[in-house]
Amino acid sequence: MNLPGCCAPSREPLLPEAADHRTTGSIGLSGQELHDDVRIPGGTFSMGDSLGEGYPADGETPVHDVRLDGFRIDATAVTNSVFSAFVQATGYRTEAEQYGTSAVFHLLVRSPKSEILGAATGAPWWLNVRGADWAHPAGPDSTWQEIPDHPVVHVSHNDAVEYCAWAGRRLPTEAQWEYAARGGLDRMRYAWGNELTPGGEHLCNIWQGTFPTANTRDDGHLGTASVQSFPPNGYGLHEMAGNVWEWCADWFLPKYYRTSPTNSPQGPTIGQGRVMRGGSYLCHDSYCNRYRVAARTFNTPESSSGNLGFRTIALT
């Protein structure tokens, strides 16, 4: 495992002969029925970092106007129970299952030592654990049934796309994600305003304490939190900051904002990886302050980890 900057380890594609997704089609369950959509009105917003706080290499500037039509998006990230319905209906095997391993944060691992294969280069808090996947989020001694209402993790971009194809949905573009995350608040730092903890209240699941060894859990969580653990933003969307990173449809290029179209940008046609948005339970200002609403990063489409999930939007 290697690290593309921070946030989550990356890996290379499987050889074609090793891939075995085993999609068999639906067994009668409609994926669309599993989604609680929120209608986002069309409009124009200022996309990017208006406060000058982003990492230069992430390409959060220049701030630019973006105009979007209205759309419907999940109120929460896709949960373990919802993803399990997809797996049950199709027999799908995620890429983490095909690789046989995935990345788990060192304080969360539940696995025999023999199944811990090593640490990520440059980020020893990420351990490569045999048997870690969406159904075993902390390793082989854990199970998703313990946390059915938590966001599904260990899901690659490719896995998320396969889920969307089954559910009749798609991943949001990066512009749609940021517009929705802002909740009608233009040029603000967070999904709720400019203060991280207004009135001392924690409004997202991120790291408190000394990263990566001591989390004081002031927000109540060490790892993932159940969806709807924190108040929604102005559009009624939960956990648009922290908890888990969320895949977007776009390829990532740091210079894209310089030439991005005003109307419904779809992202570049090539890039360093796929865009990830929102930050996760591991974000901390000493290490990764990407829980800001303008923040962006990326990973390879095959990559998975214990802090990476997704939410979807309706096709029409």
C-alpha cells in the first residue's frame, strides 16, 4: 500500500484474469427503494476555497461560479445494510474481497496478528489487513451486522459505480457534491458555517486529540458513526463533513478549476485518480483539514480503506 498525499492508502488495478465481480442481476429487490432522496434546487454558487486555507497541490482555487440544475441526492452515505442488499441481490464481490486485503486504521483493527500484513508507506497508522472488506470493516473478527446503520466502507470507486448501476443511480459530480454540501451557505468554511464547534457543539465526526495515537472522542466517536449522528445541513443532508470520505464521479486534476465550465462541470477526462470529498473520522487540522467544504483529494479507482464510502444521486 502507498499513500497519495494523505487520507487513504492507494493500490494498483487487479490483473484482468484475477477480477471476478460475479454480478448476476437483481433478485427482485429494487435498489431505488432503498434511497432517501433530498431535492436540491438548481442555482449558482461559488465553488472552491474562498478563505485561502486549502493545500496548494489540491487545486481548490481559483474560486469560480458554477451553475447547476436541480437534482436529488442521498440524505446520508450508503449504509452497510443498504449495501448488503446489493450484494445479496447480485452476488457482487468488492475489489477489497478480490485483493483479499484492505486498509484499517491501527486503533480499530480486529484481527489475529497473523492477518496484519504491514503498514502503508509513509502512514504507519494504516495497516493492510487480510480479510478486511465491507462485510468485515475492522478486519476478519468484525462484521457489518454490528453496525448496520454506519456508512459502508472498504468500497472502491469501481465498486460504487457497480452499486449505482444496480440501484439505477450514479455518483455525484464534484460540483454537485460541493453545492449540496454547502446547504445554501455560499463561501463558508464548513457545511454549517465558519466555526468548527459553534457554542462548543461538535457537528461532525473528526479526530480530537493527538493524531494518530490518542483520540479524546469529544465528538463521541473513534471510528465511523451511524448516519444521521449529527444535525443536517441547510438542505437536509447528514455528515457532509467527517465520518467517511465520499467518492465523486470526476477524475482529479489539480489545475481543473482554471478551465472548468460554468454550467454543470463534469470534471476532466483524465486525472491522477478519482475525486474524494468530505473528509473522515481521521481528519485533524495537524494532519488533514480536508473536512472543509471546499476541500478535495483523490485516490486510485481500485483503492479501499476503512474511512472511504459514497453517496449517490438519482438519474433524473
